[in-house]
Amino acid sequence: MMEIIYDATKIENKLCELIEKFENISIAVAWASTKSQAYQQLIKHRDHIKFSTVGLHFYQTAPDFINEFLDDANIRFYTKNLNEGIFHPKIYLFWNNENDWVCLNGSANFTLSALTKNSEIMTLFTQDDGIEFQEIKNIFEYYYNKAKVMSQKDLKNYIDEREKNKKETEDDFQHNNEMKSILDMTWDEYYKYMLENVNEQVLDERLELLDKAEQIFLKPLEKISDLTLSHIAGVKIRDEEDEIYWEYFGTMNRTGLSNPKIVRKIFNEMNKYLISPKIQKNEFLSFASEVDKIKRISLTSMSRLLAMRYPDKFYCITSANERGLLNEFQISKGIKQDTSKKYERYWNEIIEPIQNSSWYDSKPTQEEQELKVWKARVILLDAVFYGK
């Protein structure tokens, strides 16, 4: 039966529900960004995405969204000029087969503003409303065939033009209007900021993952299986018995961490070098030097393992959270790409400022949720900076 949804939160909740439920997903929207819970769900189920199209008019689609789907044939981008008309649909299709599908159509783009605070309206209809599935599917294929896969060069050009036109989205303005720097906050301010700026479900799922990891690390290293180490490393391996989404804090499928023997050796070096209650720079650099002798891995891979083992001490820097981190910490150039000094810069420009912040050495209350966040207070910055 047809349904009208006119509350932004209910629209987002419905999108999350449908993304989770159906095996196939298609979207065709004018704009998209990366800060909503619906986006988190979409990334979690990105292998379900089929012939989707996102518009780029007025530079309102977030560059981070484009970056996530570079060279991905499942999502194309509509790049026609304004003389040919504006790409302006907001329609979403979810299906298992031609007799089991749901479509949402209305005013809501796939952006944080549309799904959290704007006045939007969407109509939900299904196979029971007298519309043929192929008729709906044809719309998405029509848009998709007029769009293109974005390359790194295309993204650079888009960002350059966006900056020339001094364009910012509503989502950008929300970030720019935030109060003091995270590094200047007290623990109470930091904790409040976390609760107000991170979706509750996103926070709960990350805390669940970290709680599972903590239990794993209570075991001797030799008792931890290769499969479990792969999960800890963020390598996507199907395991029907494990419901944890281990790809939070970075997916590492195409790194040296795909080999559990390497992961085991790196954790073994951690147990030798990183044992102080408050790890010092010389200890960290000695550890990094030993890891390089085992295998040269990226800073993303290294920081993933460090943050999973010590979520109260290390930050996992990834392509999805790097931009937000660099802006907040006022770091001028990407650290990951500075291969000759990556470890020293990681310590000097990220970890040391965190250690010097007032919230880092603070003492939390014994309230359960707050204590969980405090025990993961550094790695959880990922949830704050993700997609910004």
C-alpha cells in the first residue's frame, strides 16, 4: 500500500531499513553527501548497488562521496552542463525480484541536510500499487546510461571548479559553524560533542566492534586464529557466525594485511615495544622500524592495527577520515603520502597533539556508555571525521 513519509528522520530510517533488507539498490539523486546514517548503511551494503546515478550540478555533491565511488561502475555521475538541463530526480529503488520491491520517490536528496533537518516528503510504493517493476527499473537505467564513471582526474577538476565558484553545501556550513577545536575541549565537552555529532547507531556499532576486539586481545596471541586476526585487520572475509562489521575504521582488503601471518608478526612486535601505560615517541618509532623489516605497509594499515589494539592511544587514518582530521588539526599536507616521514609526522602531528589535549588524560565517570567511549576516545575520532 502506498505510504507518504514527510519527516526527515523517518525518511532516513526508512532508507536504512530498505538498504538493509533488499539485495539490490538503485538510487538516482541530484546531490549526495557522506555524513548521514543512510550513507553508512549504503557503504556497508555497497555490493548491492546497481546502475545508480548522482548529479553534480551547482557543486552540491560532496567530493568525498565522489571519491568513495571513483572508477566504480555501479555509481555513475551526471556531468552534463546547465544548457542541457539540471539532473534533479530523488528516487530510490530496492528489490529482491520483480515481485518483491519498494520504491521511494519525492524531494529528499541523499544528503545529511535532507535526511535530518529539511522539510522533505517522499512517497513509498510497491508491486502492490499496480506499477510494473520494469517500468520503474527503466527510469534508473535511462539516467545511468546518460552518466559517466568518475576518475581521479574528473574528481580533481570537480574540486577545482567547486573552489573557483566558492561553493559549499549546507552540510559544509554545518561543519564550519562548529565551536572550538576538538583538541581544546575538556572531557565533558568532548563526550558531549561525540554524542551530539555521531549518529547513535554508528557509535553503538563501533563500540560493539571495539568491545569484541578487546575480548579477543585478552587471549595470548598464539591462541587467536588467522580468521580472527583478519577481522581485526579489517580484511573482509565472510563469516556467517560473526555479525560484527569489521570494516569500520578502514577496509584493508588490498593491503599487506590480507596475509594473517604478517598481521600476527606485527602484533607480536607491539607486545615487545608498546607496553608503557602512555606510549612514548621513541617506543613507537622503534616499533615502526621493526615492522618495516617485516613488511613495508601503508600508514593506513599500520594505524589500523595500532588503533584496534590500543583504541585509547592511536587513530586509524583512512581516505574517508583524513580530510576532516587534517582540517581540524590544521595539518597542511597529507601525511599518508609522505612516505619518507610518515611515521614521525603521524606521531608529531596527530598522536602528540592528542596526548596533549585536556580530554586525553581525563578521568571519566563510571557511567557505562561514557566509560566505553573513554576507553576508545582516540579511535572514535574516526566517527567524527568520517566523510568530512
